[in-house]
Amino acid sequence: MQNLDDMLTPEEWCKKLRKTGAIVSARALRTKAREHGQFYSIGRAMMLSAKHLEALMSLDASNSEAE
């Protein structure tokens, strides 16, 4: 398991991404993470690491290039 310091909730990641100009909803991020198994969970809480987020963005980039 990764260092807990880089673990954030989808809502926290969305706030960080907004600062860079990327508008992503927490719901969309949760859905994508579940679809691809890129998350940790404790009970109902979902946590994403920086590596999870990078993997999800790479998947989106790969899909857009294929189209």
C-alpha cells in the first residue's frame, strides 16, 4: 500500500484539479475509479492516491487517441 500522505477523497482531488483548470466532478471520478479498480476503500470511504489518478488520466488519454 502507498503512503497515506498522498491519499485523498475524490472531492479533495477535484478541488486540486480545479486549481489547474481541469473541471471534473467527484461523481465522475468515483465512477471512473470503480470501473477500472483504481481506488482504495475502507467501508464506504473511497480514497485515491496520486498513482490511481495518474492511471485514470492515462486511460482517458488512451481512449481519446483510439477514437
